[in-house]
Amino acid sequence: MMSIPNPVGKRRRIPLTPLIDVIFILIMFFLLSSSFGVWRPLDILLGNAQTMTPAQAKAPADVPSVFIVMRQRPGAEEPTLNVNGAAIAFEDLSRELDRLAGLGAETAVFVPARGAEFQDVVTILDEARTSRLRKISLHLGR
């Protein structure tokens, strides 16, 4: 009888250890590169030009509104804040907003400086949100 050699040969098994190592490295990469910060949404009412209804026009005059204006001085590193016309430091904003809310203020209008840092705007909006004010409006100038 004649013997014919098998050209296919034996099947080799693929070792799983290197494959598991690669998968583990990929998992570690994605875990370390992702951010675990808590994202909190800020509800912002953007100011726009619209007419007032008669009910809005007859709002009580004794309820003060809070106007927060950010100004960027030329050459200054940090912007300045004015709350109802009075200059105030960033650190004192929350305390001042709580004081005005205690006097009956319910709404605030925030006007950021042109070219203001986004982080400064978000910090001020976050401070206003954590105060006792009920509504915060963001007015963006043209």
C-alpha cells in the first residue's frame, strides 16, 4: 500500500494568553482615558427681545431684580463683577446673591463681558444657580 502525505498538517491552537493581555490593555486604556466627572446641566434662560404682556408689566415694583454685569478691563487678568452697580469679588458673589434673595429678589440677569472666558461664565452661572434665586437669565450682547 502506498502512503499519501497529508499536506494540511496538524491544526495549531491559538494561544489565548496574548489575546487576553491585549483585551486587558485596551480596557485599561479606555478606563484611564475616560472622564469620571459628574456632569450637571445648567438650565439657562437666554434673554431675547420680546414684548412684555400686561401681567408682566404690572409686576410689583418692590421686588428687586439682580443685574450681574461682567466687565473685562484692558490689561487686567481677571474680569470684574458688578452686582446692581456695585463692584464685587468673585468669592463674594454667592453671599451677595443670597442677601438679595433674602430681600425678595427672585430673578437675576447675567451679562458676560465680550470675549469672557467660558469657565468664568459657567462659574458665575453655577454660583447664581446655587443661591436662593429662582430664575437666572443669560443676556448675550451682539
